[in-house]
Amino acid sequence: MAGGHSDYTRGTMKIDEQSGTFSGFMGGTKYGGALIALFVIMPTLVFAVNLHWFPSLIATLVLGFVLGLAMKFKGGWYAGLIGLSILVALFSFLLSAVAS
């Protein structure tokens, strides 16, 4: 082991970059985990609960808003939820029209 003298003093290193990286990782994990949960809930409601796609979409959207409020997400979360809901509604409508 190094038993010599060192000029290092504890707590003097700049950690701004590491702190920013960690907070970005935690934010991505939080938003990503919530989005994955919503991606799992809608097909579960459609296939396991045997609910039609539109009520499942509404329930998932409401759950997404509640989740966003509980986790104090920013406005981008809500805009993304609405955009993805519109996209899913269009694709589901087209698929149900083709299947009929």
C-alpha cells in the first residue's frame, strides 16, 4: 500500500459532470420505466382482461396522467402521452377497419 505523503484532500474534487450524468441516468430510468409499464398495461387490458381497444386506451391514458402527477413529471410527459395515444388510436382504428 502507498504509505507516502499525498497532496489530495478529501472533498475537493469537482464532480459537476458526474452529478449531471447521474441525474440524467436517473431521469431516463424514471421516464423509461413508466413508459414500459404503460406499454405493458394496454395489451394486458386488451388481451387478458378482454377489454376493447378504445376503453383500454382511455384507461392507459388516465393511468399515465396519474403516474405523471405522482412522479412529478414535466410537461413533455403529458404531450408524449397524448401524441402516443393519438398514434395508437389511429393504428387501432385502421386495424379494426381492415379486420372487419
